[in-house]
Amino acid sequence: MQAVAIAAIIGCIGNEVVAQFRMKVGKEIGSAALIADGYHARVDGFTSLAVLIGVVGIWLGYPIIDPLIGILITISILKIVLDSSKLVFTRLLDGVEPEVIDKVKNITESVEGVCEVTDLRVRWIGHRLHAEINASVSPSLSVGEGHEIANAIREKLLENFSYLSGTTIHVDPLTASGECCHCGPENPEILQGKHKQVLNACSQ
């Protein structure tokens, strides 16, 4: 009994340490497979602990605990499989987690000179992230100043995302911001209203 308890506790702690390491590295390098492997190690740790609980239950005269623990382990494994499958399947479709998109948007808008991010597209290419950004700036800036802002955005994103492979940054003047201004004619009154709203937001 004592040997089983020691082995179960060591197995639980060891697997959790491995799980934390794999998931940490997986997030740093953008590897969905390594994160899923971390989940796998975690459920192995929970299984070790569940076995200990089952053994203790039998030793105390409650054999029913053993099959109940087996059912609990099965449910845990199914949940890990479901979570890992969603993560990997989303990555296969080049999908990006919403929190990553929000982080890219917030970092871009924090760069001095950027008034608004009008369009943002982020996708995975293997283990690397690629971002396409439309950033609005004051129309009074020169081409050179707009270029410097684009470089500042790129550098700040690279500082925060070690797995960022590249960025396509389109700098728009506030008077013609967003892809809607590059896709054909639009009602001038609607455009004028949009520009006033953006200008007011930038001035605030």
C-alpha cells in the first residue's frame, strides 16, 4: 500500500512537471502538437492519482470506488482528447486563438502615431504566425513618417511574438482608412461619416 501511494504521488507530480514544461514551450514556439502533448502528460498524472484513490477505497472496504475511478479517468481522457482535437484541428485550418488576435490589435494600437486598426487578419503557417494589418494614421504625415510607424509596429510585434514569421502592414490616412476604401466606389456621405468618426476617435 505504501509503495503504491509513493509511486502514485511521484507519478502525478512528475507528469504535471512535464505537462507544464511542454505546454510552456509549446506556447512559446507556437506548437499546437506540443501543447496537446502537455495535456496528455497531465491526464497521465491525474490517472496516477486516481489509481491511488481507488486503491485506498478498496483497502478501506469500498470496492465500488475502483470502477467509479475508472469512469472518472475515462471522462478525463475524453475531455483532454476533445480539447486537444479542437486545438489541432483549428491549427490545421490556419485558425488563430481570439486572444492572439486581440493582443496583435492592442500592440499595434499602442504604437505612437497609430489612430486605429481598421482591418486585421492573422493566420498560422505551420508553427509560424503571419499578420496583415491596416493601420490608420494622420493624413498630414509624410510617406517617410508613415513608413517609420509601420516599422515600429513590426518591431513591437516581433518583440512580443517570438514565432511571428512576418507582417504585411498597410498604412492608411484617416481620410481613406480600411479595405472599404480600396474595393470600389462607395457613397461619399457614408465615407465622410466614417472619416469624421475616426478623426474624432483619434483626436481623443
